[in-house]
Amino acid sequence: MPKKIKTRQAVAKRFKVTKNKKVLKRTCGQEHYNARETGSTKRNKRRDGSLAEADARNIRKMMPYS
């Protein structure tokens, strides 16, 4: 019987794979010091960002069941 592949939990906590196999990540720099940001910067940080295809391929390998 073939062995199951383990999911890398560090990757699973940081990335999300969509139905069309795109990989989304959270925008960096949202934790603190946001009062000094302009309104447009704050709004842009709310959105999740997508990864480049070369990086996304590596992330999908680390998350085999997503």
C-alpha cells in the first residue's frame, strides 16, 4: 500500500489554494504600526495577494491534498 504524503503545516498555515489552483498569501506588514499608513495603503493591505506561478508550483507540492 502506498504511503501518504505529509502536508507541510508551516506552509498550510500561511497559504491557501483556490479551486483553480491559484495560491493566495496574506499581504505583509499588517500586524502593527498601521496608524501611520495612508488610507490607500491600509485598504491595499486588506487584500490577499497571489503568488507567481514558479513559487506557486513549489507551494502546491508541499500541500498535496489541497
